[in-house]
Amino acid sequence: MPYDTVKLIYFSPTRTTQKILQAMARGMPVARIDQLDLTPPQAETQSFAELGEELTILGAPVYAGRLPIEAVRRLRRLKSREAPAIVVVVYGNRAYEDALLELKDLAVEQGFRPLAAGAFIGEHSYSTGNRPIAHGRPDEADLNQAREFGQRVFQKLTRVRKWDRMPVLEVPGNFPYKERMKRPPEAPSTQEGLCLLCGTCATVCPAAAVVVEEAVITEPERCLVCQACVKSCPTGARVMEVERINKVAEWLNTHCALRKEPELFL
């Protein structure tokens, strides 16, 4: 059947996943690109209409080799009537481990038909100017690969006549998935001397963990440590000063400096 629309569905606190999906969609000869952003806190309780057979790209970041729990919860609010789907994960140049398989399995569970998959690299959420980890990615080379992949997937889709003859999409990963990392409540802090109380940190927080009144208040129990607030703060007032996280970031900066390339499955 002809496809004139592609729907992008993503959880993307620091917008790297969103960039990859948008580039992929630009490689497709469609008339319209629709987007459903599952990042804002209200997506955790929002109701969504069942998706029909529209071409869909599902995307999420990788947190320690798994999908973020919050992304899983929000993706589980979706239902599809066998919409063809591309599943995409974005990781910070270490490893995506079981995340791509987890997303593919989740897509099937929700009624999608995965026909392609990709693992792309995005700037790590712990990356800073003096401690870069995949800094600036996805870069133009990554986005070009995403566009070309989108074109190839669309060409494959137009050749499909009967879904039951399509081979099952195979992606790397193990099941049972790796155990989720347990961590204590942690969160970025605010340097009051630099803070404008502009509210950007509260606006971008996917977990509603930040409130801005006469000061910035952060609930560590709710924080995802996604660093959206740190990367979005216009004055650099939001900083990560948790010793454990900074040690992890130092390790990543030292041991994950060699550039990795996207892995594509079609």
C-alpha cells in the first residue's frame, strides 16, 4: 500500500533521538511527517488513539544498556493495528546491549510490525565541554546515514506484498534483558549566582522533578539523571555535582573515546 505519511514517536530528553528520527523521515518521499513526543511528563498519563497502518518510527535513548523505564511506560500507552515500524535506539558511544531488542519486543507487544532497526550514537548525557563523550553527535555524518537508511527502508516497504512472507527482524540483544542498574536518588543542582529563575529546567524535565519558584527545587527521587536541564540551562547554572556520576563520566571519557558508527538492520 502507498504511504504518504510517516509518524515519529519518541522519548528524547536531550533531543538526540528526535534528531535521528527526523533525519530518517527526511529520507522518505512522504508528503507529511507527524510527530508524537512522549518526553513531557503528561505523556505518562495521556491517552492516545490507536494507530492504524501508517508507517511509524519508534525511538528511545539507552540508559545503561536498557530502555529508560519512563520510556517503556509511555510506549506501552500506544496501540497499533500492525503498523509497519522502524525501531531506533540512541546510545552514548559505550554500548546499547539489550535496548534495541527490548524496543523491538515492545513494539511487537503493542501491535506494530518491526521491519527495520537501527542503533545510532548521540552525545552522552554526561558529556561536558571539558569531559566530552561522543560530543556533538549525532553529527552530519550520522544524520546522512539516518537519511539514507530511511530511504532504504521506504524502498523495502514499497516492495512488500504480503506481511506473512516477511522474515522476522533479527537484532542483537539477550533475553532475559540485563538487570537494570540500581542507583540512589540523585539529581543536578543549581548554582544560585548564575540562575535567572527562567524556568527552562522545569520546562524540559521529563519527570516533573524540577519546580522553579523563589529558588530551583529538584526532587532527586523523581530525577532520571537525563541531564536535559543541564544541557538546556542558558547560563550554565544547572550542574551535575554527584561524585558517583562524575566518576562514571570520567571513565566514559577515557574508555569510550573511539568513535563508533551506527548499526543498521534491514
